[in-house]
Amino acid sequence: MIGAVAAATIAGGVVAGLLVVKRLESGTWQMLDRGDFVRVRDRLTGDNRGPSRVIYLARGPMTFSPGTDDAAAGRSSVVAAKANTNVAMPGWKGSDKAWKQVVTCVSNLFAPFDVEVTDTRPAGDDFIVVAVGGRPGDLGEKNKRVGGLAPFSGAVIPRAVVFAFAQQLDHQVHPVCETIGMEVAHAYGLDHAYLCKDVMTYLKPCGRKSFVDKDVPCGEGTRRACNDGAPTQNSYRRLLAVLGPRRQTR
Ligand SMILES: [Zn+2]
């Protein structure tokens, strides 16, 4: 197996995982190590589907099958890489109040960008689904300190399925919200940022996070170049480039 799950500390000592997945032209998938990042990016340039502009926060239980990401069909490359069999995620088990706070918090994180956050299942099939709830073990992830998982290629993965293990995070609003933000942004191609105020960081918590408009090195516990070879990433500008700015009339 050639695979890597990047992991480091986030709030509460829990770890968010970055699952590196390569989508082949055949439609099959394969986990990759970091050395393959650039090649993945090159291969994906041929994928002409744009970014999904609806982020669906799924509160209820959902079942996912292994395969190329297709949120509406409940198909997930993360599931393929982990359990490789159908998995049942239990959904949100926290309070109604905390759920509403999570939805508001995620909406605020993505407010600058032309994307909608909703907890109502979209009518169409072009959306990212976030399975909110459960634990890493529900997916066959053995590292119990993983707070979330997302497919990552360095480019946009349309209709991605990402996971935020809310039970592992004790259904705490901000850790769940910020984990969702990171995992969704991985599906839009963002790498980890070496800046503790940024959503994309693994560094020790230093208060509330956002997508920060600042050029910073990539990295988990230490600085490194970003997966596209650039010395820095600006998570705010990167999302703006992918999604565009929020339009006033929607
Ligand atoms: Zn991550």
C-alpha cells in the first residue's frame, strides 16, 4: 500500500486526518504518499467539473459505499481507502442547540465565498456532503485521535464525501465546526497551513479559527513547502480562487 494519513494535534488533543486519495482516469482510486502530490494535481487538471457550491451538513445517519466520491450516491473514496465496504455513520448525537450552532459556525467560516451551507439535503446531485457524527472506528480508521477525514488531491474533488467525527470531538461546537471547515477545504484542494489561527492548521489552538488572508508556509507540526510546490498558501485567497466571492444576490 502506498498511503499516508497526515495527522497532528488540534483542539483537545484530537487529530484531524488528511486522507490522500488519487483518482485515476479509470475511476478507481488509490491512496498516495506525499511524494505523489504533484503528479495527482497534474492528472486532475483534466477533470473539468467545477467545484460543488453546496456544502450539505448531514445530521442524520447515513450509509456510504466505497468508490469514487459521489455525495448524492453516498459513495466515498475515504470509505474505499479505509473500510472498503459499506459503512453506516450514526449521525449527530449532540443537542439541537449545539447542532444549530455548528451550522451557523460553518456558514460563517464560508461566508466570504460563493458557496451555500445547509443542513437540508439538496435537491440536485452537485454538493459536498459532510457526514457529521460517529467515531473514526466507524470507518475502520484505527487512529482514535483522528477528528475528521477527507479526500485530498491538491485540486477540487467534485461531490466529495467528507467526515467529521463529532462523537470523537464530544459534540463540542467549535472543534466540530473547525474540523468540518478543514475537511471541506481539503476537498477544495487546500493543504495544511502552518498558522495557528487558520482553519487549515494542526498547531495548538490559539482561539477561534478562520480562513486567514495571509501567505503562510504549509505544514503540520513543522513548516514545509505546499503540495503544489509553492512555498506558501493563503487559505482565504485559495478558496476565493476556487469559489469566487459571495454574491450579494443569490
Ligand atoms: Zn487536514
